[in-house]
Amino acid sequence: MIKKIILSLTILISIIACTEEAQPESFDPGLPPEFPHIFMGNAFVGGEPIKQGVEVYGKFGESLSQIGESISGGRYVNVLVAPKNSKETELTVSFYMKTEEGEVKAKETYKLKKVSEPEIVNLKLNFSSYP
């Protein structure tokens, strides 16, 4: 009789264990990440259009954007700011240009917001000088 009870309990535990879905330890119910803001626009250095090929990126909290680049005509494109969670949607982005000589912060910033789809932001950036 005891063997039947132990066998029944073993089978029952095995069935329950096999039907439970294991969650990874780092599972966060806040995932997936928030929708991104994609920045582009004109950029000026000392009042003149930025040179082609200069890296432009954003910092928000402890995170960095994807690095964009300036193109012809003094424009920068593809600075992708993708908040990892809803707390990061409340942060302010500071923009920087980077060359081999260093980096310079733009005068402009942008206050992030929660968006329901990827948002394209046309933002003019002004830098005081090249690094």
C-alpha cells in the first residue's frame, strides 16, 4: 500500500513539474523595452553646419543611444534612444558629438516620454566647437 502511495505521489509530482513553465531568473514583467525615439536634424558647430562623418550620440541616465553620424548638408541621422524600461522614459537625453580628439556636449537636451510607437524627433543641435 505504501509503495502505491509513493508511486502515485512521484507520478503526480512529475506531472506537475513538467507542466510548469520555468521563467528565467532575470524575467522582468516590465519587458519588452519601451519604444525608441529616433533623433535626426541639423547640427551646427560654432554656427556652421557640422562636418560630414562626425559621430553623434545621446546619454540618458546610465544608458547610451546608438551612435548616429553626420551626413552631407550639416545633418545628423539615426541617433536611436531606446529606453530599457518605463523609468528611463522619464529621463532627459543630452547629446554629444565625438571625434578622435574627444567629445563635446550640445546645448540642447530632450525630455523623453512614453510613446506608443517608435517616434521620429527632428531636433536641431548646436555645439560650441569641435573637440
